[in-house]
Amino acid sequence: MRSSFDLTGQVAIITGGAGLLGKRHAEAIKDAGGIPIVFDLQKAGEHSFVVDITDKAAVEKARDQILKEYGRIDILINNAANNPKVEEGGKNLSRAENFPMEQWDNDLDVGLKGAFLCSQVFGSEMFKKKKGVILNISSDLGVIAPDQRLYRKEGVAEEEQPVKPVTYSVVKTGLIGLTRYFATYYSPHVRVNALSPGGVEAGQPKEFLDRINKLIPLGRMARDTEYQGAVLFLCSDASSYMTGQNLVMDGGRSVW
């Protein structure tokens, strides 16, 4: 059983790998014997590439470099995404009626176009070699709507109330659709699944934590290391008969 989780020598590309969870995904791959290759807009240590994943030519160039240096590509984790800010006061740009089209385009470019291009470029390479895994990092907000009550402020006019921006939900929902599409498109050689994590506690205000913890059956947000086991499961042969699925890991929030 232990050997089914072994990734010894396997090369795993992690987009947005310098972020909070991207670093943890890389640790999980490394701890299982794999070689995590981090893509980000800044250099992030060993085995990292500065890549704009919205640029197909840049993604193809990175593919060629990785094949030249490492000789193989086994796993792709589409983790990169913008996390648009919740805003408040004045003309609140996070609200749908004020949401800037420039931000809409940018958020979808990174979160969906980038995931598509990487799946196109690296997925086709894996399919050609008849083995590979793609893991799309979605969110609990890919399966449920944001509860905007979490962000409400007393004494603020309704049209100025802070909200979770629309693009986050659209991107995370779209990734689940992309998962299903490529699971059948690249079958039977490349397995494609999604992981939908809940929120991670990372210094949020006490008022917010008190509110959200009441919506989670386990009574708390996640720790940033708690998704590593799921990432390893979905990237390894431990999930060898699983494809096209979305693993929801949100402390139970979406069942209420």
C-alpha cells in the first residue's frame, strides 16, 4: 500500500507554486520522492521557473526546458489563481455592479486560461507518453456560493457592503468543468481530478473567524498543511482508478 503513494523520480509542475498552498503542494511532492517544479512570476528557489502561464509560447518554452533538464513530465498541478480582494466603502469595486472588466479579464486569464494552456501543453505531452496526472485546485466556492454575510459591516450602506468578488467563484467552478472535460479528452492515459479545499486560517480578523467557524461542521478553518495528504493521493497511483472527480475537503462546510 505504501508504494502506491511513492512518487520517486516523478516530475511535477506546480503553477503558482510560490504561494501559500503552492509551497505545501511542492512539499508533499518532494516528501514522496518526486521533483516539484515551481512556476510563478518570481524565482522561488531550486527547481523553479519564471513563467507567465497566460502566454502559450512561454509555457511551451518551459516545457522544452523541463524536458531537456529533467527528461520527463509526470504531473501537473494547476494551482495558480488570483484571489481578488474583498473591498469596502465608497464605490466598492468588489461588488458585481461595479466590478471592473479589466480585473474580470485578468482573473479569468490566470485562473482559467492559464490552467487550460498548461493542460493543453503538458497534458498533450503526457498523453503522448501514455501516462500522467493533472490536478486542478478548485475551492469549496466552486461547489457552493460565497456566503456574503461573512463580510458584512455594521453601519455600511447596502450598495457599499463588502463581498467576495464574482471572479473567484467563476474561476473555481470553471476548473471543475475543465477537470471533467480533460478527464475524458485525455483518457485513458492521463487522469484528471480536482481538489476543492476550504479556506485556510492565515491571520484573518477574529470577527471573520468567529463567523466562518460557525458555518463549518469541524468548527474551524484549515491549516495550510492539511491538504498535503489529499494532493499526494490524487497525484499518485493511490488514486489510480479515479478520474474526472472533484474531491471536496472543506471541513464539511458544503454539506450544511
